[in-house]
Amino acid sequence: MSLIRPPRTAPTSRRALATGDSPSLPAAQSAAPLLKIGLIADVHYADADTRGTRYYRESLGKMREAAETLNREKVDLAVELGDLIDTPSPPDARAEAGFLGAIAAEFRKIGREQHYVLGNHCVSALTKEQFLAACGQKKSYYSFDRNGIHLVILDACFRADGTSYAAGNFKWTDSDIPRAERDWLEADLKATPHPTLVFVHQRLDLPPGHDYAVATAPAVRAVLEKSGKVLAVFQGHSHKNQYREINGIPYCVLAAMVEGGGRENSGYSSLSVFADGSLELTGFRRHAGHPFLQRERSS
Ligand SMILES: [Zn+2]
Ligand SMILES: [Zn+2]
């Protein structure tokens, strides 16, 4: 097992939970988690030949293995952090719809419910509406509660000029969470009494101007910080495990499933959320080697 937070007895990084307006959590009664979430990032599935380090076809088998393992771990639900499919050259909406159907059929086997974060590659040929309809998901950003935990799915697939990504009308380095979504987020966090996890494809922990960054990341982080309710943010997009803490909020980037041949180069995690607000991330395959993890899984 691997920790991404200090031990659950350490109060320092959860200052928000000790204040008067802290999110309400059921009393910690046992070590059993309130919620277990399967996490997968940057699957990039396509029926396409390997290019460089990206083994597009292998993602289907890697996803099957992830489903078996994460179901054995008894995750309640699964979140994929974007770039579920990849783009043939030239982009071909019909082909991508086929890739999406195949990989979503495997992803759907994980836990009792599945949630899709939009990534830039998801909408290279498809529109958001087409992608989401195929996944059976109504919205690109939304929130929901499970077992006393509030989960927020964000959509950073907008250009900095506010235009929503659709069928490749964007550069991948031009990502933003526009004002309307930030306002929704602020109101959503204000309304929830629960501790919160945030999921987004592009990076909120990098300075504006960085290729992987959300253009208004500092403004989004300010909303998260002001709420005092965010336990952690999980991201994809840059394909390597990374971890940093900014103003008390941990930002985790999970390695891409597509990178490298063979199951040993896959990556997926089980995130346990405990009643005292602490988190435990158990990494499998290359997620196990995550540099922020304090202890590696022994099996
Ligand atoms: Zn990616
Ligand atoms: Zn991406």
C-alpha cells in the first residue's frame, strides 16, 4: 500500500478539516475506507501502430487487466482522467468512434459506475457531445456525492478565448477552464458540506504559459483553496507520475497507460478515501513507482 498523504494521525496537511467551517465527515470509526476509486490516465486507445513510446493497440489489454485488478480491489467507481482514445492520421471521426466503443466497453467493467474526464485527444475528431453520448455521460463537467465524499469532474478542453474544443479546432497547448465553469465550481464547492476530490485532464499545478497548463490555473486553484474542502486534485495529460502540493492541496499526475509495451508498462491506481479525510493511493504497474509514494506495494 502506498500513502500520498502524511499518516492519518498527522493533522498539519489537513488544517482545513480542523476549522469551524470544515467539511463534515462521519467520525472515523474504523480503518475501512468510505470510498474506493479506480484511477486510469491517458489510455490513448487506437487500432494503430506503435509510434515512439506509445503502444496504442496494447491499451485494450492493459485496460482489461486494470478492470480485473481494480475489481478485485473492490473499487466502488472508476474515473479515467482523459485522452481515452487517440487520433489516426488524418483524424477520422468514424474510426475514433470505433476506438471509443471498444475501450469504453472494457472501462465500463470497473466498479459500479464510471466517469469520463475529457482530454484533448478525446475531441480530435469527435465533438464533446459525440464523445459523451458514446460514454453515456450527460455533461463534460459536473459533481456528485458518494458515501459522504464530493467528487468534481472538470473540463479544461476550452481554448483561452473561451471556445469549447470540438473536432480538432484547437491546439493542445491552448487549454482553459473558462469563467462560467470557474463560477460553477465556486458555487458547487460552496454548496457541498463534504470533503472533495477534483479530477481534471490538463494541469492546474503549473504556471500559465506552460504547455501542459490550464491558462487560468491560478484562478482555479484560488477557488479550490478558498473552499477549504479539497482533499486532492488528480490529473493526467503529461503522462508521467508527478506530485506537488500547493497551499495545502496535493496535485497528483498519474502516468499514462499507453506509454511502453507490455503489461508491466501499464499503470492504474486504487484511491481509498478515509473518514478522517486522509487518502491512500495504491499504485499498480508503473503507478506503483510513483515518486510521491512513501511506501511501495509489497506484492
Ligand atoms: Zn495524453
Ligand atoms: Zn492530453
